[in-house]
Amino acid sequence: MPEWTYDEKEIRRSLAALDQRSKVAFALSCAERLLPNYQAFVREQAWGNAATLRNALDAAWAWLLGEGPSVDLAALKSACEGEAPDTEDFDSLLVSPALDAANAAALVLGLILTGDGEKAAEVGFLARDTVDMYVQEIARIPPNVADLENRVRLHPLMQVEIARQSQDVRLLGGPWNEADVRRSWFSPATSNIGLG
């Protein structure tokens, strides 16, 4: 199995070459992998409403499939932002992943509303950052070790996330079908940090 390296510049460059629909599909793929983290946080902390994030992603899928939004996307984006937990208020390993999930859902809608393709890259970076922080915690990697980045990069969860984003960008750079992508990427069994 090859060792994957996350290259932000390459992700940005590759996404910039894609059309708007492909950028939204990439962002949705990442956001779908983050949603179970938010759901786990809600169960653990009895705080937040995962349905708001699910509704946002459902509205984005509807847009991607050409069904047109049945909700006010700007209001739903604001609602997602309101569901973002303050990391200072919770002593939980899941608070940062939950924050990233809420921000990702809002960014997906922002991408649709503004057409700002950079938002797709931001969702990818959030998915990567979620894994990065989680791996540091579960592997108990001290923040001041010399090989911190490499140890995190080589962790199986990070390797899967990097490979997935690279494969998604490559797939979206060629011909693809919205319905097939939705079937493959909608509501994954596990999150990008291995939560079901």
C-alpha cells in the first residue's frame, strides 16, 4: 500500500480545475464523513441537533441532483453555524470533530450559494484536520515531538482520509454521475475517524 501525503496546494489546484458541481460533490463527500462525528458528539454530550446538519447535506444533495432546494439555503447555513459547539464549553474528544462537521455543512451550503470554489478545499482541509487532531489524541502523540507530522500522516486513519480525498478529486475530474456518487458517498457507515 502506498504512503499518501496530503498536499494542500495540490488539492487546491485540482479542485480549481473542476466545475462547480464537482466541487460541491467533493465537499459533500468530505462533509458526509464528518457528520457521524457530530452525531456521536450529540449522543455523548446531549447538546446540538444533528438533524440540522443532515438537512443541510440533504439540501446540497438535492441541489447536486438538480432537484432545486426546497428550503432557504442561507437560513440553513446559518442554522448549521449555530450548531457549532464552542470547544471551550466541552471536555470531550469529540468537540473538535463536531465543530468541524458543523463548519463543513455550512461551507457546503456557502459553496452552493456563492460559487466560491475555495470553500470545497476548506471542507477537505477540515476533514483532514479532524483526523489530525483525533490521531494526536488517541495515539497520545506529544505536540512537541520532532516527527509529529510524519507520525500523524502515517496513521491508518490519516492514510485513509488522504487517499479518499485524492481518489475523489481524481474521480470528479472525469465523467461521473450524480446519482451514482450520492449512492456511494451518502451517509457512510463510519466517519473519517472511525465512528459509526
